[in-house]
Amino acid sequence: MAQVSRRRQRGDTLILTLCILVVLLLGFVYVSRNILYDTVMAGNNLTRQKNVQVADVAMRNLEQMIFNVYGDQQLEQSGVGQPWYRVVPANTSIPDGYWASCLGAVAASRCGSVPVTVNGSALPYTALAVVQTTGRQPDPYACPNQGFAAYYYDVYIHTVEASGVTSATTETVYKLCVFDQNSNH
């Protein structure tokens, strides 16, 4: 049996060591990439969740704006002229890219800016809102007071954080109880 020279043994050991190191490096890169990807996705989900929570805050402020305007009338009469009230046919959805150019005066493509404040302190977010009719018939049985009927409106709120990196758009159906002379319940 021929003995392998020491020099040949060292070369084989070096090649084997280099192959093991390359495999370990590739494994480390693969694991690091997956960890980084998971971290980024978790961060995006958290930021989106915050944007949705801020939309809830903006909804409370918008609700106060609606209440200040409605004056015992449907928004179809009292909301016209408000920057957040959109005059469109029932069941019209918000098109893609709508929020980038909605702060104009055109009644079918406008939105209103809603303050995002909690106890008087402004949050670092921008909120844009649109209120429009759903097209549902008034419901005289959905309001607790006799002589009132529920009118339903679609409310879209688009929130953007201060950096402008992430945003969220929420949709809510809002019920407004309005005195209705035709209500018999």
C-alpha cells in the first residue's frame, strides 16, 4: 500500500476545509436573508396595523365633523359643499390612485383632510376622508328614537405616516339617524 505524501494530505485537507467553509457561508447567508425578510415583513405589518388604528382615530374626528354639519338633515342636503362629501352615484368605489389628487374642488373626485389628534395632541399622520351615499334605503327601525330613520354612508379614510412610506385605506359604513317625517315607527 502506497503511502500518500504529507504534502498531498495537506492539500486534500485544505480543499475539504475550504468546501466546508463555503457551505457554512452559504448556509449563513441563506438564514440571514430569511431572518431579514421576516423582520421587514413583520415591520410592514406592524406599520399597517398602526395606520389602521390611526384611521380609527380619524374616524372619530370625522364623525364630529359630520355631526357639526348634518343639522337633522341627510348628508345629501347638508353635506354638499363639504370637502369630505363626495357626490357620486351609489355603490361607487374609490379608484386606484385617487388619494394622490383628491384635494381639489371637483365634487366627484375630492376628499377632505381630517385632523388626527388625541386629546388635542396631533399625531404624525395625514388622514384624508371621503363620505358618500351607499344607496341603501333609509331604515326607520334602526334608530332608537321614534320619528328618526337611519341613513347609511360609505366612509373611506386614507392614512399616511409622516415619512410617507406606508399608508392604509379603510372603509366603514356609517349610520346617521335623521329626523324623518315619513317614518311611522
